[in-house]
Amino acid sequence: MQTLALAELIDYRDHQIASKSFGRKLNIALPFVAYALDAGESISNEQSRLTRLIQVVDGTLTVVQDGATAVPTGAMIVIPAGTPHALEARTRCKFIQMETAPRG
């Protein structure tokens, strides 16, 4: 068994987006990535063939998809497979992103 301190998985970098994958370390097949976005940074429009589960562990992440949704510390957002979206950090923000195959 392993215990992970989610907010401590990755450090902020000034004016950058930092990311770190943990799939190999955790011996899992599906993507599990920690991100730290400095204020003003964004990940432009993207989509995945997998369903994304995004858990905010510090700050507030803004998810843009037909409008903007603010996801605060401690909240999770589920983005269905094939859904175009963008991610923005209006203030510093850390989150983990897990991906899983949709059912059916």
C-alpha cells in the first residue's frame, strides 16, 4: 500500500506548467498525472478518448467548456470522453488528473 500527499506531489514553477506522471510508479495502466499551474497559465482546448477525473488539491482551476466552471480546492470534476475543454489557472492551482475508460 502507498499513501500519497496529493498537494505535495508537485511544486509550482514561476510562469510555467509543471506536470508529473505517476502511472509507472503506482504500477497502473491508466494515466494519473499531477499538475501545478502558475497564475495565468492554461492548457488549451483538448479532448481525450478516456473520461477525465480532475481533483483540485490547491487553489481553483477553471474548466472551460461551453462556459467556465470554477473547481475549488477539494472538488472534483468529471469530463466525459470526447468532450473538448480547456484548463485555466487564474490563480496558482494544483490538481491531479486520472483517466478511465467510460462504461459501456
